Amino acid sequence: GRCWANGEKCDEFEKKISEFVGVKYAVVCNSGTSALHAAMIALNIGKDNEVIVPSFTFISTANAPLYVGAIPVFADIEEETFGIDPKVVLNLITRRTKAIIAVHYGGNPCKIKELRKIADDHGLFLIEDCAESMGADCGKYGDVSIFSFCQNKIITTGDGGAITTNNKVLYERLKQIVNLG
């Protein structure tokens, strides 16, 4: 059925985002920050979980784990892409680690394929923060990926965000979460 805050244009926008990024599903929401928060909830990240985040990012990347009671664990970045350093990530994984948030900073894709392999090898979720990188080679490597459309981004709707995924179950959860739970 129809959501009270969404409609035909939102459905069309979601379809265009998913096609552009190269994934099956997209869900729009009110901001990139809300997209990260929704991703945490959809992935069942919560109390006593650790989420590895880059030390060089916008505050929302570190706040999202805190919103659900998880602990952000800061990883240094590497100098080539200014993204989270895969070698550092390997040294930070513990039994409590549940996810890695990889940020593609300033339109420059991080070492996402290396991070995808690490996530797969250790049974972790990979969340791509593509807030600043619509159009770069990103958004299709994570279990979920987020985008921002606020005023200073590549594409702007004044504000807004999106979450992409290839996982139908996550997509359906995300649709519920962003539609008032």
C-alpha cells in the first residue's frame, strides 16, 4: 500500500537510484544520517556490538552506531583515497565487531573491494557511506549503502537520503523502518 509520506515521485526516484547505482533496491528517506540510522536498525546492530568507522568522516558516521547502543571503533585512514585503511581494520576486529562503515570521501571511492573481502572473511556487515560520492564506483559493494542529497552533495533535493541494497529482506525491513517503523 501507499505510505502517507511517499508517493509516485518517490517510487520513481527510488527506481532511478537503484538503476543508476546498479543494485536491485533503493529506499529514500529524509537524510543521509537517517539512512545510516535505518541501516543500523535493519542489520540488527545494537548494544554490545562494535562498528568500525573511519577517523576522518562526518559525525553521522560515528553517531549512527551510538543511536542503536553500539560502539564506534575508530580506524585510521590511508593516504591514497582518504578512506578507512583495510590493514588497520584487520587489527581492530574483535568478537564484538558486527560491521564496517566505509566512507567514500569527497567523491573518491575508498578501497572498498579490500574491505568487502575483509567483511566476508570475518562474517561482518559492510555499510558503504556514499553520502559524498553519487556517481563514483560505489553503492553496490555493501550489504547496504547510503547516500545523501543535502545542499552540498553531488545531487541535491534540498535534503534527503537513500539506502541501497541487493538484499530483498533488508529492503523490506528498510521500507518499514523509514515509514515510521
